[in-house]
Amino acid sequence: MAFLLNRPTLSRLPWLPLQPEDFSTLLQTGDFRLRLLEAIASASKRIYLCALYLENEEAGQEVLEALYQAKQRQPELDIRVMVDWHRAQRGRIGEDQSRNNAAWYREEAQKRNLDIPIYGVPVQTRELFGVLHLKGFVIDNAVFYSGASLNNVYLHKLDKYRFDRYHEIHSAPLADAMASFMADQFFNDPAVFRLDKPAPSTRSIRKEIKHFRDKLVHSQYRAPSAQAPQADQLAIAPIVGIGKGNRLNRAILDVIASAQHKLFICTPYFNFPRSVVLEINRALRRGVEIDIVVGDKTANDFYIPPEQPFRVIGALPYLYEMNLRRFTKRQRQYVARQQLRVHLWKDGDNTYHLKGVWSDARYILLTGNNLNPRAFRLDLENALLLRDPQATLQAQGEAEQQSILRHTTLLEHYRQLEDVRHYPEQIKKLLTRLSRVRIDRMLNLML
């Protein structure tokens, strides 16, 4: 266990033994949707779905209908859904706000004589300052883990997809740990209300929400002590974190710091926290080869083509590209000798949402954490960290990395990235104005 030395956060995680055959990587977005629906249809004990949102469109309707059908077949089946409180009660950015997901949940519940709780989890009193970004679907003794939410593009229901990572893990202790966390933290808290029924206003429960967030800061997954794996055994640990300096943040930094040979990092929005940049810089100085895969600005889910009406939110992909250009300019010596390889992902008009870290084929981090300041400070995040001393999952990891790299272009020089002077006029004016008053720095912390 030499690779664990001097990494106290990693050594203290709730490690659970895992058999290699119980870990599966799904490479296609559509396959993940089909496996999820199959598992819901065959569930016999519990279905706990936790996502940022369950959207009122074809894919979300398909999932909710599958849940109701499962409950109809087996009334004793324990089915619960958790979504972000704020996101569920507003429309999508730029769309009609009067028709939101919470209204749809109530309409569907009224049609049926079946009880499926859909909880709105308020991580903060305002969405801007924190959301439920916890990932993981527990179905019986399996965990389906992805950064994806439940809508058309995340599940590739129609013609477009939002590329993410998709894994299926069969482990009763892991499923129990994750389900117990949801039950203990969410189901009976005074700040958490069902959205399939009439719910109070956010303003009326502000005090309860603040107490809830304080509680979450001290929460963590717990695993049975009898399940402790052997030192040379494949193991998995669930990790949760919220707020600055939390356990998940420290684990991410330790995973990067543990690398001696290779790091492979995915992030959808290039906006690393300073602590992550420092660890990457240290890894480069000690000779680690690093691959970073990030979406091209046109593959960002906030991107708005220039021919469409301008909205301020459309400046974000350009802000992330500016961050990437500065970073690669500073690290141009490592880029030139290809010790640092930055890959830009683009596949038509599809979008990119991957996140995670591989370290020396020893650690694999599955997470919804975007590896940005917002994730490190504001949102409730989680991850599954695999510790693989014998590299039993190396073939799967390499196959997943090749799948990710399939639609990428290697950045050979920072000048390949567009300069702000060549951005659309409205974007250029906005970003120039923001940078003059340093508001761009504040946006990087919050978005």
C-alpha cells in the first residue's frame, strides 16, 4: 500500500471490498438509459434515484412512468426520488418559468393511486449559492453512477446527447451506505418537502434550510467496519462533501497528488480551483504525464450559436475558454513536449459533461463534481473512489479513456484557442467590461 502513504484522507475513507466482475463501464449514453430502465423494471426491494433534476420531457416521462409501473406491480417496493428543490420549481434558463417540473410531479401523482415520494432537497436558500449535486441511483443492491441528470440529452432519448460517464456497480454494502445516507439526511428533515404534493415557499423555510446545510457539512457515508478490505484488494469508497475544505475536496487533491506516472482528468467547464491547479503544477514538475479532456466551447451546454439571440448566460463557454487559454499559455513548455496533453471534445452539436480522475491506474474517481470552485465550495457533491492496487480494472479504464478521446482534438499550442478579440461583438464587450471590474473572477467562483 505504498501509494497510500502520506495520504491521510484516502486511508481514512470508508473502503468496501469489490470484485472486479461487479464493476461495469457503459460507454454509450443510450445504453445507460436502457440499463437503468431494465433495472427499474426488475427491482424487488428499493429504488432511490438522486439527481439534480427529473425533467418533464420524453426521457424524464419514461423514467417516471417506469417507476409508477414498478410500484403498480409491487406496492411494497420502496421507491423514492430526490431532486434539487430550486431547480425543480423553475423552468430552464431562457424558457417559460410557469411550467416547472414540480407542477408536473403533482399532476402525475394526482392521476394515480400510488405513492412515490419526490423530495425537493434545498441545499441553500438560493440556487445560485448551492444545489443538490449528489449523484447515484440505488436499485436493490446495485448502484448506477453517472454525472447525468434525467432528461433527453443526458439520456440520449432523441437526436442529441450530452456525453457523460456511466457505471454500474453491484455491491450490497455500497448500495446500503448510499441509501442509508439519503434516508438519514433527507427523508425526515424539516427542510425537505415532497414536491409531488403542495409545498411551502422557500422564504417560509429559510431557517430550516440553514440548519439543514449546517447538518450536511458534518455528514458522511458510513460503511460496516466488518467490511474492511485487504490492503491488496480492489476496493471502493463513497465520499460526500459540501463547503470549503470538505472531505471530498481533500480526497480529490490527494488522488492527484498520489500520481507518479500518469493522470487523466476530465472536466466539462475549464475552471479548476486554485488548489487543483497547484496539485497539477506539482505533478508536472515531478514528471507526471497529464491528459486533460475538456469540451470545446461549442460543446458546452451553455453555448449559444452567434446567429441566435444573445443572452448573458451564453458568455460562460467563452469565459471557460479564456481560462483554458491562460492555463495552457502558462504551461506551454509542458504542452510543447506533450507531457501535458489538452484534448478538446466536440461531436457535432452534442455536448460534453464528463468529470473524473484516473491516477496511475491505481485510483479511479467517479464523480459529479465539476472540479470547479462552485463544486468545491457551494454544492452538495459526492463521488465513488476506486482503489485498485493490482490494476484489475486497467483494461476497462483504458477502454473508457479511448471512448472519451474518440471525438477530441489535441491542443498543440495555446494560440489554437480563439482570442477574446475574435469573439462575437456582444460577448467581447461583456467579458471586457466584466474583467475591468474583476467580476469575471467572482463568476468563476460561482458558475
